[in-house]
Amino acid sequence: MKKSQYLIFAVFVGLQSFLLQLADQLIGTHFVAGGHSGFVFIAFQAWALYFLLGSEVKGAVKGFCGYVLGILFAAIMIGLAYVLPDAGIWTVPVVALIVVPVMMYFEFAPWFISNVAVFFVGAGAFFGINSYVEGIRMWQAAGIVLVYCVLGLLSGWMSIVFRKWLEKRLSVKKIMEVHQIHEQIGNVN
């Protein structure tokens, strides 16, 4: 694809970003009471992960499952921090020392739950919402993360589908132009 033709794809991705931002402003405020600065950052993370996981539906499944497990491990860490005796500044680091090695062994799990890096992204989004949205419940935070994860994975999928369609259309157009040139040359002889 030429640089001039790439503009079509770039504008399409820009339009997707516009729609994600708009959707966040329309639906994001309805998830929890009170104001928030938006949750669209999670969709952009998942969008990028779609590409990093191979730009295929199989990667989207792995991404979604990774977010689910990341949320689960984050919830376990929060729960353990409450159950373990208060060790002050050492409580959360000790919890991480207990839970993260277990997470790491998922590298040997079946394909759809074996990308530990995605666990960290999902857990990070979950921790972020739990930490910065006052009064939120864990199930609400989990729901928000998963809704925006799906929006991001769908955005990644749509980007790839559109790009493949555009590249195919442009290559067919190029073939037709070459064919027309050959016909014109044939008519001259």
C-alpha cells in the first residue's frame, strides 16, 4: 500500500478512536455513581494487545481470557491483603510474592490462558479502577474492565478486517489498471 493510499486506513483508525472516545463519554458514566475521567484507556490497551497477540480471533480469545485471569489474580491479591496479618508497608509486597509466582506458571497452561503478560495488563486495569474510582465494588470494576476489553479487542479486529479489505481492493484495482494497459498496447499493435 502506498503512503497516499495508507491515509484511508489511518483515517479509518482515527474514526474508530473517535467512536471509542464518544462511547466512553456516553456509557462510561453509567457504570458507577459519581464522576470519573473515563475508562477508554482499557479499550486502547486491549486494542494494542489484539495486534500483539497476532491480529487474529484466536489472539482476541487469549486476550479476553487473560484479562479475566488478571482480574481474578488481582482480586485474590486484594483479598489476601485483608486476610493476612497487617504487616504495614510489607503487606502488599508479601501478597505479590505469594500470588505472582503462581501466575507465572500459567505459561504452561492451555493456549487460551497461557499469556501471562496479558494477566498483568488486566490486573493493572482492575487495580487502577479499584484504586481511583471511589466506592466501586470489585464486581463493578471487573465488569468495566471486561466491557472495555471487548470494545478494544473488537476495535483491533475491525482495524485488521478493514485493512485486509482495503489492500485487496487496491490490489484488484492495480491488476485492472495493468490489464487495461496491456489491452491498450495490444490495440496499438
